[in-house]
Amino acid sequence: MQNFEFYNPTRILFGQGMVAKLAEQVPADARLLILYGGSSAERNGTLAEVRAALDGRMVHEFGGIEANPTYETLMRAVETIRREKLDFLLAVGGGSVIDGTKFVAAAVAYEGDAWDIMTTRGACVTAALPYGTVLTLPATGSEMNCGSVITRRQTREKLAFGNQLVFPRFSVLDPTKTYSLPLRQVANGVVDAFVHIMEQYLTYPAGGMAQDRFAESLLVSLIEIGPKVIAEPDNYDLRANFMWIATLALNGLIGAGVPQDWATHMIGHELTARYDIDHARTLAVVLPSMLRIRKAAKRGKLLQYAQRVWNLHDGDEDTRIETAIAKTEAFFESLDIPTRLSAYTIGADAIDGLIAQLDAHGMTALGERAEVSLDVSRRVLEGAL
């Protein structure tokens, strides 16, 4: 196992009715900005609960954060905070709103060009406003980590940053807030969480016994409940388990002390930036092809994945590996999420542009051993056509 430091200061308030505890978490004298996305938080009553819990506080609101939060929109929130001298943030929504809030928290205190936060991957962040979250869409794990992904609409760039200063102070996770979600978003969340786990697990054997077994249990659980959370939207236990699994998938625990990949995400980001495909759906396209192209480098873990996650014991090793990848594809497809670029009318003529974007963003040596060159990325995209 590799050396590691694990730090996660986020307090989790989990369960039905926990929004009422916001008053205990937000300082009484805070000058607060609530950030949210579209109208769903208003329609499902979550914003009303938040307002009631914070009744009597100094509160401003900022809505309209996109499903892929944009720099342009978020900088308007930064201007509001500076103008009104606000000092605490509350994200109400899914991973996109929370990611956007992380960027805003860092950008308010940054004196230079705020896009530096993205191009330095967070290295330039030395201060950030405190914030909490009320999660309404399980998927990204952003409610319990310090990472964020932001899009710059003008240049079609989608970049990630991370910094320990942007961990949420607290996150409220009430499974009932997911009942009214569109089923497409629920399916996306299942796939997003699944691939987050795979990026930390399916690399090469590194002796992380606890991390491996933990990751495998989360994967098996998602396979078991994924179709059910879509079929039974008001089932509290299913939604509660899904919500907690998605949080555990990317709160740092299963990735501590083991190699991590993230090449699938980097390629997926370029597909979202260029073609505006839902993030999770780009992952469903890229991951199976990535596993096939890199199955020699990932052989040990692919065999472990086949045995422990898909219960494949018979046949030769190559057959078990291919069957496990095919079952992964079938799982995504069972959620009505395509696994081919052709489903989005993207053909071979698009690949040069995507590779050029990867090159421009320095994504030329990706993966757990930095072996995913631009040529490998090209073969992954070709394999996903």
C-alpha cells in the first residue's frame, strides 16, 4: 500500500428532516448567499425548507447555476458576494451547484484572474469562504470532497481543481429530496458514482485490501440497487443507500493509499465541453473502451473485478475479462444510458478535435501510470464509436 494522508472535515447530517438543523450549522451572524440551479429546488419545496430553517438571518439568493457550471455564471455570483459583503455560502442542489460554490468560495478571495484557479488546478488558492451544502442529487460526491469541475463557455474548456480549503463545512443529505428527480438524472447519478469508484479501484494491485473490498462492496451495491432506485422513486431505503454510496464513492476513503486513474474522466470532460453531453453519459461511453484498450495494463485488477464484482469464475482469463467489461456495458445500458458515441451522432471525424483539446489542456500522460498518451486516448475514442 502507498503512503497517504487522509483528511476530511465535512460534517454529514443524514436523514429525513435534517434540513431543519441548518440553523445550528450556519453562524447566527453570517451574511449568507444561497446558491442553487434551476427551478427544481423551488418546486420540490427544498428551498422553502431552507428559508424556513434560516428565518431571520441575513440571506441573499443566487440561482441559475447550470448542470455544467460555467465560469461566466459563477463570476456573477462572485460579484454579488463582493458587492454585498457576504461571508458564508450555502449550496442547495446537486454536484454542479456544489462544484460551482467551491469555485465561488475560492474566487471571492482571489485577487488575480479567477480562471487561474482552474489552470493551476487549485494550487493558487490560499483562502476561501466557508460554505455548507444541502444535497438534492446524489452523483458526484462533491458534498464531501474538495474537488470541483468548471466549464468556461467562451473557450469550451472544462477543467478540474482541488484544494483542502474548499471542503464543505457540513452537508445535509435527506434522501426524500431525491424523490422528485427526473429519472434521467437518477440514472446519471448511478453511473457517475459507479465510475468514480472504478477510477480509484480498477488500476493495478497495490495491496490495499480494505480499499479494494470497500470499493467492491459499493460497486456490487450499485449494481443491485441501480435499476430499483429508478423503478421505485419513493422507496426511502433505496434512495438512502444510493445517496450514501454516491458520497462514499468520492470522499477520499477508498482512494487513500492506492493508485488512481481518472483518464476516463479527463476524456469525458472534453466530450461534455465540446458536445454538451451529460457528464455521466460521457463516462459510460469512455469507460468500457478504456478497459478494453488498457486491459493488459489493468489485467490483475480486471480479473479481480470479474471475480469479486461479477462473480465470474469459469472460462479462461481473457474470456472472464471481456465478460466483465460486457456486463459493465450492459449495466449502463440497463439504465437507458448508451455506451457508444454513435448514440450522440458523433463519428470518427470528431476525434481529431477531441484529441486536440486533450493536448491543449495538457492531458497527454493520463492514467495510474501516466501511460495514456494522446495515441492511447485516440484508440479509446475510436473503440467507443
